[in-house]
Amino acid sequence: MKTTLFAIATLCVGTAALALPVPSRTIVNPTERMVTVPGLEFVGASRISTVEFCAAQTNTNWRNLLTDSDLESMEKCLIEMT
């Protein structure tokens, strides 16, 4: 009986959590320039500040990614920032 009540309570709490509104993200600078990183066109355009941040984090030149490691680390960062 306790297990059934616990399962029902858990279901109710989970359903209520799904009904709560999700706060929207605020775009800090909607007019910021968008760029596409060469070699990562499939990721799409990103804000220049995001690209420069990822380049600094990965210690790469985003305009000239030469190695697979450079491409993979830049791709990972850009996807995480999305």
C-alpha cells in the first residue's frame, strides 16, 4: 500500500513539474554579429562572442582550425554553449 501511494505521489509531483513554465533565455545582444566557423558549418552560425570564448577555452584560432582535435574541441564547446 505504501509503495502504491508513493508511486502515485511521485507521478503527481512529476506531472506538476512538467506543467510549470520554463523561463525563456534572454538574448544579451540580439544585434551581435553571427559567424560560421570554417570546417564546422553544420553547427550553424554562432555569435562572435561565443566563438571567441570557445577559441580562448580551446586555445585555438577559430578561423584556421587545422587538426581533428582543434575541430572536435571547438565543436564541443559551441554545442555546449547552445
